[in-house]
Amino acid sequence: MNLKQKLALAMLVALPLISFASCKHGPLATRNRLDENHFPRVILWAWERPEDLKAIDANRFAVAFLAQTLVLKGDDVIFSPRHQPLDVPPQTKLIAVTRIESQKTTGQRATLSDAQKQRLATLILKTLEMRNVSAIQIDFDAALSEREFYRNVLRDVRAKLPDNTALSMTALASFCVGDRWLEDLPVDEAVPMIFRMGADDRTIKNLLADGQDFREPLCQKSYGIAVDEPLEIKFKPERRVYVFNDHSWTAADVTSIAERIGQ
């Protein structure tokens, strides 16, 4: 056997090993279009209240604002747009957030029909038309029976978004620790909400304080925290930090968060 034949045989032997190694670690890591689009590390959540953020440094802070609330009720999708003013510097990178509510808050089971799925996707995609919006986020605490429906909504939205536009979602912290339903969702990140966690609060905060991490890779790209809840962890510098405030933002709040995160 000459040298050329030996090299060809070696390549044939190696190929199955390479393929196996790739499969062993699951699918390739999801893109993070927020990184590709140079979003700042700290993102302020601006909920349904008047927000004056004109003084923020747009190089250090982005804003994820509640653009609309969509309520699933019976076979309907009830649309409620943002009513409160939001003032930011013109160069601020904005994420339009859609809040979805269902039987957990309405008390009435949704049919989760194909028509509802299409209506949700259409309304979510429409937020991209809002001024200066360059990314989309969905906030939906989907019940177990709603997860497959939600997965399909996310697939529809991702398929119709421009390729360079980020699709983010929030996630209950418990989804990121022991519940693997987020795996393979077509999103750039799942933001673990490490606040208002109820019964899971101490367990998850202790886990992070001990230097451990979320099991779900999609949850290993960002943190979701609140201004008024202490979190004794060292924030990984490569991850974004979303910050919730249950009242209108003040300059003191923004300064406090920057110091806390080490921004």
C-alpha cells in the first residue's frame, strides 16, 4: 500500500470518530445575534409605565420595552398596545417585548388553535416596525399544556424574521435548571428571570452563589435580575444582564445597577 492509499484509509477511519464527537455534545451552539449587532451588556426592562431614560449612555445600556400585551382567551387574541411614553436617546438599541398571558392569569383556557398561533406571530413580528427596534423578545410563562403551541409560535416568528434580527425569550429560572423543554428552541437566548421566583428562590440563588450554572445552554447567555432583589453572584462578563424595575427608572437606579454589575 503506497503513501497516498494509507492517507485515504486514515481519513476514512477518522470520519466516523469526528461525526460521533460532534453528536456527543448535541447540536451546534445557537447564534447570538445580540452579540453580532453589538448590543450593550446591560439592558433595562421598561414596563408599562412612563419612562424617561433620555440621560442614559446608549453605548452602555440598551432598553427592552413592553411594546404590547397579548391575551389568549378562548379562541381570541386580545391585543393591548403600550400606552405609556418611553423617552430614550435616539441612538439607543431597542428590543420590543411582547407579553403573552393565558389561563394562568385569565382563568379561561385558550383553544391554542392554528388561527391563534398565526395571529400571535403576526402581531409579534409587527413590533419590528416600531421606530429604532432591532430585536424582539417574548415574555410568556407557558404552562405545560401550552409549551408545544409556544414552540410553534417561536418557529413561525423566527422563520419570518430577517436573519440578522435577534429573537429573545424570557424563561422561568426553573426551566433553566431541571426542565429541558427549552432545548433546541429557535431563539438567540432564554433570559433566566432570577427574581420573584417564589418557592425556587433560595435554591436557585444558592446554586448560582456556589459558582454553579444553569444546565440549559440557552440560559447561559444572560441574566434577568431586579433592582430591588439582592443577588450574591459574580456576573460573568460575557453575559448580558437584563434589569427589571417595578417603578419608573431614575438616574440613581441606573447608577446603582451599573455599580452592582461592575459595568
